[in-house]
Amino acid sequence: MILTTRLLCFNLCLKVSVAFQTKTQPAHSNMLSLDINRTINMQHNRMNFFSLLLLSGITLFSSQLLAIEEIDSVAIVVNENIISNQEISIRFDDFKRQLELQGKSLPPEKLLKKQVIERIILDSIQLQLAKAQGIRIDDLQLNKALESIAKKNRTTLDEMHLLLEQKGISYKNFREQTRKDMIIRQLQKRMIYSRVKVSQQEIDIFLEQQKQSGDSANDKYHLAHILIATPEAASPEDVTKALEKADKVIDQLNQGQAFNDVALRFSDGRHALKGGDLGLRSAAQLPSLFLDAARRLKVDEITVPLRSAGGFHILKLINKKTKQHIVKQTHARHILIKADEITSNEDARKQLNEVKLKLDKGEDFAKLAAEYSQDPGSKSNGGDLGWASEGTFVPRFNEVMNSLNEGQLSEPFKSQFGWHILQVLERRQQDETEQLIRQKAELAIQNRKADEELQLWLRRARDEAYVEYRIETDS
């Protein structure tokens, strides 16, 4: 037993020593690279440690044998992080169950596993970058996020816990994966989204293009996507090879194979594990390459391969929705009397009651507002608040305003600002104002630009990471 254990120790030390001498990570100079010197020092220290074990002839017993088993279970090394076979198995099983619950057909196990492994590698790279930047999610933040997920699914946190376990999904794993996803989103927001700016000129151009194409600001496209990626500095041979692969994908789709199945098998895109489903997106959220193609598609049609710097894209139009956004607006005016250190709450109410009596006798609202109102924003306009959409004012004010008919005066009522008398002048149904349309366009353009930047950033991070496979993978 002792001899066998020593042989195991010797073989292990030899393997680790050779591995660390031959698998040194190349240094990188940009912000995405980790501290390589620290990695090399760690490797050097580990080599010295195993050399000492070898020289001293220390006998390994049960705890050391367990360590050997753990090292043997290493599947992939990503920079300074180790991914175990167990982690891959757990993520693979979770993705498999999700696809089954969604009623989607499963691709061959090897292809699905390849997609899952690539996702794990990308997550690992981003989590290491987040850690280096001090990004973390504590239990309080995590619990709030989980409660929000439960609420969206119309259930409680405890009920969601039971439901997941019933479906064979470990709540503990779900919880920790949610934490990792939140950390990754924080990193992406810091690295990408916060730096993306949208100019007024970009908004003008976009709205003009929408007008010329006949699109509404509320038109939304539900697309599915397959990406056949090319290297960042692709050679003509790389491009030809990718195009040939894209053409084969088109052939399979034309033969009737389900788009989501083909996406799971072949797509290099971020949404491959979702069957390529991009969800419902406004026109402004789509890259111009996608939008131009989507406008020409009918539901269930697919595009030819679309060339971009990142490779060849294949799109399918699942649905298109056009929704006119009608807003209820109210034109009202009011008189405000505030309660303060000088004027008590009761005195303010009595003063406003006197104003109400004058209004009931037919005195001019605008003149009384100019004389008595303590709202500096509307006093000079005779208390006129202009046109306002629903939800513009505080809840109590909105409640009273919505209860009145056109021309009707309210009784004195109290809000957090003081005592009011309110009159509704008129109401209308209005399509979105220009300002709201521009705000929506700005947000959508920002999301689109950020998504494009994110794709490039992830690709660069993946290319520059040190990845060593200890398991067999299909290239």
C-alpha cells in the first residue's frame, strides 16, 4: 500500500511538474489580461512544493489520496481558475432539464456539451475579471433578486425553491448561478454599457430612417439567430470555410430541420443555448444589418448568410408586432396652500375653503390662483399645469384628477405638498410625445451599441485567455 501510494505521488509530481513547465501562459498587455507574473509565481511555488514532497518521500494516506482524486477531476484550466468535471456535469444537466421543460428537442449530447463548456469558459473569464475589479454580490442583493424572479413568476421564494427541486434543479446551484450571472451583468455594465454614448444626431438619423421605411417607434421584431464566427483577423481561407459552413446550415434549415435545433448544434452566438432566440426587440435595438434583413422577411422566413466583421449571420423572423402607444393626457389647473411653521395644517385647509367659496360664486380661477396659490411653477400661469400624462403627479393628486369630469372642480384635498383645489379643463388620447419617442429611441440605440461592443469584448477576452483542456473536446 505504501509503495503504491508513493508511486502515485511520484507520478503525480512528475505530471504536475511537466505540466507547469510546458503550459506557461503567454503574457498579454491589455486590460483583459490577468497578472501573469502572479500565475507564474504560483506555478513555481507549486513545483517547489511537489519537489519537496518527492524528495522527502512523504507517504500519502487517505486525505492525500482524496487530493489526488480532486486533481484528477480537473477538466479545464482557465487562466487561474480550475473547472471540474463535476461543475460541467451539473451545468450540462441543468441546461438539459431547461430545454426539456421548454419542450425543445435535444441536440446530440456531444454538441450540447460543447456549447455548455464554452459558456462555462466565458463565465469563468468574466468572473475572474469581476473579482479583479472588486465586483461582488452579497446575500442581501442576491435574495432581493431571487424574490424578484419569484414575483415575476407569480410565486413566493419558498414555493419557487420547492418547484425547482421538484423539477430536478438544485436550488443551491440555481442560487449560486444567479449570483454569478448578477456579477457578470455588473461587470458588463461597468466595462461596456456605462461607456456607450448616443448623440442627438444618431437619434435624428434613426427616427428619419424609421419614418422613411414606414416603421413605427413601437415596431418590434422577434428573431432567431445563428452565427458562424470568423477569427478577428480572418484570412480569405477562414472566410471561405465559414461561408461553406453557413451554406450547409441553410441547407439543413431548408430541409425542414428546426431552427433552434440547428442553432444549438452550430451557432457560435451568445444565444446558442436558447436555440438562437433573440427575443422581441425594437427596431432600434437591432444592428442595421439585422434590421434591413428583418424588414424584408415574412414570418418563418430565413435570410441568406449575412456577412459582418464577426462572421456570417442567419436570421429567422418568428414574429413582428406593431403597437401604437396611446397615452391618456389631462389638462388641469390647481391652487395650492402649504402648511408650514407659520400656517398650521388646519389653517391651510380653512384658507383653501374660503378660496373654494369664491370659486363657487363664479370668481375667476386664474386670478385667485395668482393671488393665493403657493405653487411657484404654476402660479404665474393662473395655476395651469398644462397637458400631463397618467402618472405624472403624486398618487393622491392623480387619484383626485382622474375622478373628475371635464370642467369639474374638486373639493379641497391634501397631498404631501399641502392642500389643493383642482379643476380638470379637458382630456385627450395622445400618441407618444416626441420627447418620449426620442427617449425610447436613445435607450434602444444604446442597448444595440452596447450589445455589439459586448460581442467584440467577449470575443477578445476569450481569444486572450489561457485555456487548457484536460478532457477530450471536439474542435
